[in-house]
Amino acid sequence: MDETAHKIDGPLKPVLAEDTSIKLIGLGGVGSIIARYLSIFLASLNLNLRLVLIDGDSFESPNADRMLFSKYGNKAAVIRSELLPRFTDSYLSLIAVQEFVAASNIDRLILNGDIVMLAVDNHATRKLVSDFCRTGLEAVSLISGGNDGIEHTAFNRRTRGTCGNCQIYLRRGGKDLSPALTRYHPEIRKPADRNPVDKSCTELVQSVPQILFANLAAASAMLNAFWLYCCGALHYSELAFDIADGLMRPVPLPTPDLRVSSRNTTKMR
């Protein structure tokens, strides 16, 4: 990729349509960071916007080393309760949905025209959301991100947990404007893990250790992509990072065509 090929001439101004719904799926190590900063940004636009927090999981004591929360309980409900007092005088609506996204409810949770921030830690859910957005919706904007976690691989080697990525999938008028999450990622296309609704209680309490600052990098990458998207200046479909190597850069893939989006000023609902 020619890193000098794209140049953004500032300043950039974010634009969103009134009554836009932003669905944040996953309120764990990455999503809990996104929720706090995204809500501040959305409220600053002084528009009637909805931030819908979606997660069926709960904050528990083992989460405290990489997540900031005030009490135990459902993650979506807890974060909403923390944020709500700050935005009582704003136009931003905060909604908590205490459910995991599954095949049985995805058509109710994700609608045409939504902006979806997908911050989950399993490929099965990423595939479910990506496939539904591609086959079940005419128009949607999907930003997905995460990091690899520290774990043993099939070859008995440990991943160091410092790498991650952010993917952007846009669809308008029933046509793809950028690659689906599964297009260049076989681990998402054929996930080795399972959706949380399909896991046993034992599987649910087991989690891959993550580095707090890798979670922060993943959240930052997703928020940066969201801001560029709102500004009509998003020029990549995937971003990769490694906090150990000090790298964050676009992956050379087909770039999204934001010209069709009319800078997000038309509400498609």
C-alpha cells in the first residue's frame, strides 16, 4: 500500500442524521471504553440520537483488572446507569438491552439504517452479525474490532495479546460498499468458538486473558473509524495494530465508497 496515496485536507466536521440509532454490541473490555467516549461525542452533536447498549453478560470480580465499572450486574444496565446522570440534559437517549445477540433476536436488535459498533470477543458472533447485515439488510454501517488475547494456539504457542484490528463493513441499497467481516478472515468465516447463547455455564466463566491497554487500542481504533465515517473521510476497510511494536495502520484492502452514503445525512429507516 502507498501510505502517501491518501491525504485528508482538514478541518473535518462530523455529520449524523437526526434519530440515528447506534447499536453497541458487547460491553466488556473494549465496549465499556467505547460506551463512555462515544456517548460524550454523540451528546456533543446536539441531535436526537440513540445509543443502544447490548450485552447479556454481567460484570463480576474477575473483570476488575481490565474493566471499569461501579457495581456488579448486567454490563449494559450497569454502564447505562453510570452514564445516564451525565446526559439527562442532552438529546442523547441511552437504552440498555440485556441480551446476547443471537439468531433468534438479531432481526429485532439490528435494523436498516443502524450504525453497529461490534465489540465482542468471539468470532461466532462476528460471523452472525456480518452475515445478517449482508443478507438481511438493505443499508447498515458495521464497525467491528477487538484484540487477540493471551492464549495457547493449536500449535502450543502463546499469542502475546498485543495485536488487534478494526473492520468496517458498509452496505447501501442492498449492495456492499466494502468487504464483509468474513471476506478476508477465515477465522470469522469458519469460527472455532461458539456464540454465548450456545455455551454452557462452564464455558461462559472461562475467558481469554486480555491486556488492558490492548483493549484501549482496539476501542480507540473503532472510535477513530466511527469519527472518520461521520466526517465522510473514512479511507480504509480494515485497520491493524500492535501495541508492542507501536504500530497502527490500514490494511491494503478495497476501501469503502462513502460517496454513496451522502455523508450520512439521509436516514434510511
